Amino acid sequence: MPDSDFEFSADGLLVRLGETPRLLKVIGAFLVALAQDAFRQRRLGGKTWPTRYASMPDPFINIAAAVRDLNQGGAIKGRRFRREPVLMDTGALFRGINFRVVGNRLLVGFSRPTQGYGSIHQFGGESSIPVTQGAREGLTAELRRAEGEKKEALKRLGFIYSVSSVETDVAERPIFGWTRRANEEIPRLAKAFYERKAA
């Protein structure tokens, strides 16, 4: 279940009416759908998600993900040479969006094990990936086999021969947040909820 990546508190009127947990489940389902829409649209509200390594000229390579592949002892996956879609590499973040109700609070976030990875993209930040000797050897093998643009892209990883880790500034790509749509829809959901209760 999620930690508090995004929190909505339902105090006052909702608590007095005694239906807080059920209403918060309705709102939670809406906020999960809103977050899933952020993945599909690559934006949340007015904040568009930047592409991977937006300032990198072609040929492109996702440096951090490529180093992770090399650290794991495998070849660099073909999708590492594509800028888009961001945050949809395995689909785990998208599938990990969840919510839970605790008392009169709604917690929306990522299920484990995606919480840390999701949080760094939600807010942006710095990431550090160790570089193993196996990664260096793997890059050497990849460079021997590669040709053309792929080889040129792989050359961007040449710096890993002289560093112990790869430091990356992760761009902010908000998944959860208070948008105009949420501001309009949540009161409507609450009104519809209580109208159904009264009927």
C-alpha cells in the first residue's frame, strides 16, 4: 500500500456525516485514475513531463538505465536508445499506483517496491548508480559488436571506465497532485455521493 506521496484529508463536514471512509474510497479511485492519466498524457495539470535527457543530441541513450543493465550483467536493452515513453519502461510504476484510507485520511502513492523510484520522479532529485567492473566489461563487449548510430550512442558511456558511480539529476515528472480537474471533480463526487445517500 502507498505511503504519503499525496495526501487528502477529509475533515469537517465529511466527518460529521459519518461516511468519510466510503467517500474517500471514491475520491481515491478518482485520484488513481488521474495519476494513470498523467502517464498516458505525460503531464499532470499544467506540468508536462520532459523527455529523457532532453538536452542530449542524437544519437540518444538512456545513460542511467543502460548502466543498470550493464551492472546486472546483461546487454543494454533496445529500449534504452529511445527517449519515449518516459516512466513506462516496465509498467511497474503505472501498475503500482494505489491508495488506502486511514481514518479520515486518504493516502495515494505507489505500492512497494516502486515507492522510492516513483518518489524521485514525482519531486525530481539526484540519483547515484554504482559502476561495477562487470559494467565496464559489458560496455567493452557492446562497443565491439555495435555499429553506426548505436555505437555512437554507446560511446556516451565511455566515462564509466573512469568513475565509480553515475550521478544523475532526475527531472520532476509529477504523477500525483492537485489539478484543476481534481478541484472541479472532487466536490462533484462528494455531492453525488451524498445525494445518493439521501435518496
